[in-house]
Amino acid sequence: MGHVNHAVYFTYMEQCRFALWRELGGGAGLPGAGTIVVHAECDYRAPAFVHDELEIRLTVGDIGRSSFAFLYEIVHAANGRRIAEGKTVNVTYDYGTAQTIPIPETTRALLEQAR
């Protein structure tokens, strides 16, 4: 078959999200806040194959009180063909109390800057 399994696209999105967090100054999450993905979706437009070079694009979507969205576009690097589109909804989370928390202002400013 040689095509990329559908579940791998979520790994691509996760790697892109982590790259953004590192770029913004965090480690495994956004600086100033723990986060949890509470919703993930992917619409598949065309097959990708194992040796294809893909470009994963990420933009910041809606930012709410304690949640925010990342929007993804996966394209074939050589010809720009759209392979998939995705979205994750993330919440800021206090792992100590196991509760959702409002997005800290420093984190909100970084998200706004990344738009």
C-alpha cells in the first residue's frame, strides 16, 4: 500500500504543536500553563505516501477563557497539494488540582503573538 496510516496525521500535528511550544519558550507545553488536548479532528483530502515530504502548517484559532484552538494544514511539500486539515482544542490545566484553569495572561499573550 505505501500510504501513511490515518492515525499518523495526529502525530504530525502533535510534533508541529510541540515545535511551536519550544519556539515560544516552553518545553512539553506552553510556557506558564499545563495543557490538555480535549478534542482532535482531521479531514483527509488526499493520500500521502511513506516517502513523501510533507509540510505541516499551524495557526492559532479561537482563544477563549480556558481553551484555545490550533488549526493545521498538511500539504505535500513539492507540489502544495492539500493532504489534510486538522484542529485541536486545548485547555489550560492545573495538574496539581486536576482542574481546568483560565489561560494565564503571559500564555494568552504568547498565543496572540503566534497568530
